[in-house]
Amino acid sequence: MLNRRSLLSLGAGALALSVSSAAFAQQPTYKIGYQLPLTGNTAQYGVDFKNAAEIALDRFAKANKPFKVEIVFEDSRSDAKEGVAIARKFADDKAIVGVLGDFTSGVSMASAQVYKEAGMPQLSQTASHPDYAKISEWQFRNITTQAQEGPLNAEWMYALGYRKVAVIAEQTDWGQTVVSNFADKFKALGGQVVFSEFFNRGLADFRPILTKIGRERPDAIYTGFFYEDGAQFLKQAKQLGLATPIHSTSAAYNQQLITLAGGDSEGMKLTATFLPTNPAANVQEFVAAWKAKTGQAEPGQFPAQAYDAVNIMLAALERAHAAGNVTRKSLRDQLAATKDFPGVTGNTTFDANREPAKQLVRAQVKGGAFVAVQN
């Protein structure tokens, strides 16, 4: 039989539980939009972004924050018209306070025009065209641009003794910046670009281009491609017996390049902001979560970029919430205030132009894996 003290104790406990449950139920929910290609010829990248975003969101949800976050995913198919339509949809949804994406610079920049007019903060994990962040105060990115990567690779290759270089890149806005930023610096150093050509993404036969490169006898080849085209290029270069050293950008960094090209990828060098072999705790936590969620091998640089982008957005949202004022403008301001964010792709600080200050590492394919190198 319960006495009066026991009844009072139970009543107090029930009241506390009720208040706690009510407080939990009253937690605000903020929405973030994410436009990304989930179908089409770049769907593999969008699927990776979505997986990385869900890993970040799950980690955030388990941290017992005073608010909830939902991410609304929309398929842009890497199509500018589709991207603009999604941007209008997100802009019209008053519950959405910020957006992530898109994948390509072209789609990101087309969508940015809508977000500029709507006053919506946009953070792209991979838009590397130099003009993207110049569109307005609402555009951010956490990936390095070819304005940084091209000159760094030019200096690296010149320091290795290369004086005559062939350059190829995909026929896109991004590919144009790969060539121009590298070539301008390489020439300024005293080097010579003896061959330059663009190709359409998904090209099945690189042998005509490789044959022309071979005729020019360059010291090295600098490439602007993603891993699918990269694997084709590397395999066909070996088929033709072309032993010229090959360098590339961070866009080629993906374990799938090695899987697809096999031993033909051995020796290729590139720059990157992420290596899954980095022993840092946050990197290894992400790598383990990625393997558990996807059943795949180590994540490449692009899903790592997406993971950091989501976490940067969540951290800015948390600061805005703590200040008691979550709006699109306050979220933009908190994003702009991001300093030394400890991401898996390195620390990120946005400068006055909303560009990331990040460090690139040099890597080479050795023994079927990407490893950091000094030269």
C-alpha cells in the first residue's frame, strides 16, 4: 500500500516527465533544402552526397540538441533548368532557412540567381567555378577552387622538372577553369603548354587525344576529369604504351578510379583535401560511419566535402538558434562567421568573399591506394 509520501513522489515524477515530454514536443524544427543529382549521368555523386548528409544529420540528431533539423532532398539531375525550378520551390517554402548544393558549378550558379533574389543562404560542397561565390553575399562553398588548385599543381609539376606539359579537361565551365588556371601559372613559371584539348564527359575513346599527345612528347600530362573518365584515360594510355607522368585535380580523387583502372592507375598524382587514411579521430569516425551505411570502401573527397558542408550548415544553425533568431539572414551571417571549423577535409574558415581557406595535400596512387607524398 502506497503512503502519502510515495504518492507525492510519484506525482512529482509524473509531472517532471510530463514537463520534459512537453518541452521535447515543443522543440522547433528547421528545414534545410539540398538540391543534388539523384538520377542521370552524375547520379553517383548525388547519391554519395545524400548518404554523407544523412550520416551528418543522424550524428547531429543523436547529440540531444534543443531543436530538430530536417533535410529536404530534391533531384536536380545536374540540369540547370531543373536546378532553377528546385531553387524556386525551396525559396517559396518559408520553413526552409538554408540550402546545400548543387553538384556542378553550372547548376549551382544558375540556382544561385534565384537564391540571390530570395535572400537564401546557399552552401555548395563542390561548385569550384571562380565566379560562383561572386554572385552575391548569399553564396558560400567549402571546396577549393581551380584558382587555388591550378597554380599549386603548376608549381608542383614545375618543381619536378617538367617544362613541357600537355593539358586536357572536360568541356564544361569547370574544365575551362582547370586549363586556364593551371596554364597561366605554368607559363608564368617558365613552362610551356605544348598541347591543350577539351573532351565531352563520358568519352569512351581517348585514344585519338592520347595519340596527339604522344606526338608532342610532353614531359607530363595535366588532366581535368572525374574518376569515370579518368579511369578510361589511364587504361587507354597504358594500352598505347604512353609512359608520360599524369597529374590531375582533386575531382579525380575517388577509390573507384583505382577500382576501375586497376594497375593502370599506379603512379598518377593529384591534389586533394581529404584522405581516408588520415588518423584524425573525426576522419576515422566518418570513414567508419560511411562503410557501415553504404557497405562501400573508403569515401572519396566529394562525399567528405558534402559531410563537412552539412555539418558547417548545422553548426551555423545552432549558433543562430542560440542567439534566439533563426532566419535566412541570421543563418547567412552565422555561416559567414564560420572560423576554423574542424571538418574531415581540414579546417574551414570563410573569408570576406565567402571562400574557404583550406589546405591541399599531394597524393599519389601507390600499391592500389592513394597515399600522401611530399613531391
